[in-house]
Amino acid sequence: MTTAHAGWPDELTRTRLHFVTGKGGTGKTTLAASLGLALAREGKRVLLIEVEGRQGFAQLFDTEPLPYAEQRIAAAPGGGELRALHIDVEAALLEYFEMFYNLGFAGRTLRRMGAIEFATTLAPGLRDVLLTGKIKECVRRTDSDGRYVYDAVVVDAPPTGRVVKFLDVTKALTDLAKTGPIRGQAEGVVRLLHSGETAVHLVTLLEEMPVRETLEAVADLDGADLRPGAVLVNRVRPPRLPARSVTAAADGRVDASRVRAGLKAAGLELSNDDLEGLVEETVEHAIRVAAEQRSREQLDEADLPTLELPDLNQGVDVAALYELADVLTEQGVRT
């Protein structure tokens, strides 16, 4: 069953910076990669960015660990291109020194002295401002004709419990840094992250804890004036019972004699033990379906567009990423 807000609305087609977050274990890295492939269709160029140091994209696409450089990682249908970047905090800080203070040589000296680790420890928010600053540079970069280099940028963001702090730390840093390049950099990042060009998509499962964290994250994003995008419901399994039978079966009201008769009509004879096991599985399935429906109803409270992705029994490999991208495209994802 789909929700009243299913699909990818037109306003998200105008979004250029997509953050993908979710509770750990919901598959946010997988869906970030699949979203990137879907957005890169028909000749578009999309950049995937990783900020947590896990090399998740390299593992998904079965490549060598990504360097601190944008490199082609996959092709998309219709001639599109998907690139990926693993942001190294130390390299980003050296780049920042060279770009804003012309301290390339001094930066390398600072690295040898361990000053970079000291600086990011002393000011924990500095790490996130370096990461978001690099993301902003990728989004805003233009070619010689003045066109954006990337049609969209997709970021595998921190989990829901930390995503608002990650995205809003630059605003706090702006209050601390009153003058100089770091203030200008912070203000530029704040403008981008709080603009209509940015959306934060939330990955969830139809389970109590992920749904609760999703709803809490939506409230936190709203409170920080950051725009929630779509809810991506991952690993959705189709119901095997008619909707009218779910409530009764979930309550344990399954008529074993009718099940036996139906199987016999189909040419199947089960032992009493096998029939009992089948009835137990039916009840368990109905309980899960009923719980998932309650989760859908809770997600409707967020009043956000919702897209559903299937459970892939064979696991996730490169082919599966393209399969999930096709499912997203079928639900309207585009840029």
C-alpha cells in the first residue's frame, strides 16, 4: 500500500544538493548510491560524497578505496555519469589553508607537527565546517562556460541522531568567527544548506525504532530550518495475504481446516505438523504486515513524499544498485 504522498514532487527536481540520512542499519549508503544513479540518467553528471570515512561507496561499487579526488565510479542509463569523492578532513583543511590563506607550505608543516589533529580536537565543529565547506564548493563549481559542473550532488550524511548537528554547525561557527575568510565560508555554507537547493532525505524501515527516529529527525530538521526531502522506505516486502484477512490472522484466527481444504484443492497434501507450521507462519506474517501498516500510518504524519524500495533477497551488489535506481526512477526521481 502506498501513502497519500507517494512519489517525487516537482520541487525536488529543482534540488541540487541531496543529503541522505537514516538510522544505522537502514541502508542509507546503499540508497544514496542508488539515488545518485537515478539522478544521473539521461546525460546528467552527479557526484556522490562520503564524509564518515567508511569507504562505503568503494565497497558498494567494488572498487579500490576512494582518494581525496573526484573520480568516475559508474555510468548511468542514457549517457549519465556518476562520480564519487571521499572527503578526508586533513586534506580538506590543507586545501582550506591554501585557498584562503595561501599557506600551502605552512599547512604541510602543520600536518607534520600534528597541529591539524590538535585544531580539530580543540574546535570539534571545525571538522564539520570543513566537510560542509567542501560540499558547497562541489555544488557551486562551474566550468569555463559558467555552467555547474554537477547537475546534482548526493551526500551519504551522518545518521539521523547526528545529522542536524552536522548540518547546522556552520551556523554556530558563523556566530564565533566575526571576520575573515572563515566567516565568509561559513555564511556561504549556511545560505546553501538553508536554501531550496538543499534537501535532506530520510531512509527508514517499516519498524518501530527507525520510524521513531525518522519522525524525530523531521522535527529536528524543521526546528533548525533545514528542509526535509523524501522518506525512502527501504526493504519493503509484499504482503502474502489479502488485506481483509490480515487483522484476523494477526489475532491468531486462522482456520486450519479451510487452509487444508484449499491446499487439497490445489493438489497439495500436508501432514498435521506441516499444516501447523504453515498456520504459525501465516500468523507471524500477518503480525508483521499489521505492524508495517501501522508504521506507514505513522510516517504519514510527517506529511512528506514517500518512496518505497523492495527487499533484495540476494543482497546488494552493483547490479542491485541499478535495480534500486530503476525503482526510484519509476517513482519519479529525476533532476
